[in-house]
Amino acid sequence: SQELEQSPQSLIVQEGKNLTINCTSSKTLYGLYWYKQKYGEGLIFLMMLQKGGEEKSHEKITAKLDEKKQQSSLHITASQPSHAGIYLCGADETQGGSEKLVFGKGTKLTVNP
Amino acid sequence: KAGVTQTPRYLIKTRGQQVTLSCSPISGHRSVSWYQQTPGQGLQFLFEYFSETQRNKGNFPGRFSGRQFSNSRSEMNVSTLELGDSALYLCASSLVMPGWGDGYTFGSGTRLTVV
């Protein structure tokens, strides 16, 4: 089955700094999702990437899917305390005609004012 | 539009008891998936329902079961609770097939503590 490895596991940055989180898959990625989670709460959908080389941006967050490298990156520009949380990447895995998401372990982001 | 609603938000149960969690998907969404999140294992897929049929199941013991009603609302049940079942249980809804449309929308989760 597919496995996703996220790096780094945790990240502490000063407000205003840029940062990048990586997600590497053991198999080719056909659908890659990025979610944000505040501790103990649900997952907030950020972006979905489907095509190799695809890049999407929302406010100060940009995500890119590099299909050849089986990797996706999430970049935050000029980080703010509101960006703090756990970032999770998830990949579509087809099983028995149905799909499910497999997730990475998450990257915990702390933004210090 | 209203989001995915999970009830209750918090639960404390004793070992050996059983528990039922509820999930109401976004109106019009017909697929409901359940996930278990623990610090050690992260997010793991439990099962997925579509039109009252279980289409997919993860690697969990038979103590974990679920169902979906005609209005797409779903319940999951855990019988004979163990301490290791303590976790955040999340449900996600999607339009037809997970991955279509705007992806999966998750609820706020039910925090289950087994003592």
C-alpha cells in the first residue's frame, strides 16, 4: 500500500519567514491533498493537486505536485501566527473500486510572533 | 452550506462498553468515510459508505462497524472498547466518489476516551 513521508516532522519559524513542507510518496501520486489541522480538531481542506507539475496558490500558501519525483511541496510565504497548526498531506489510493485517503504523519508548524 | 457534523464532540467510556458515533455529511454528498487519528499511528482509514453500502474497509478488527442511512447520515460503532481505541474519530464526506469534486470535507471529529 502507499506510504507518505512528510518532512520535517516539526518546524518552528519566526513570523514573517518563508517555509516549505515536503510530502514524498512510495508510489506515483495521482491525487494529492493538503490539509491543515488545529490540535484536536477536524481537517481544513487547503488544496488538491492532480496533474504532474500542477501548482496552486491560496493567499500565502502554494502547493506543487512533482509527479516524476512522487513528491509534493507546500510553501508558506511571510508566515503568520494564524498559519500555526499541523499540516497533513493525503493521497488517493484506489482499492476495490473505491477510493480512500492515506495520510502522512503530519508536520507541526509553530510560528513565533 | 452547512459542513460535516459529527456528534458527540467528546465521549468518555469504560473498557468493555460500546459506543456509537454519528456523522451527517454535507447536503447532497453521498459518500461518507471514517478515519481514526492517534498520536502513534496518525490518520488511518476505517471504512467508506456510499448509498448505504460499505464500499471499502481498512485494517481494523470486527469490533469496528458502521452503517449509512438513506439520507446519507452515517454511524460507526465500536463494541467491547479497549484502551487503545482512545482516539479522534473523523468523518469525511464527498459528492459521489472520494477525490471528485472539491475533495473530501472533514467534520470536527469525536474525541473518544476509554478509561
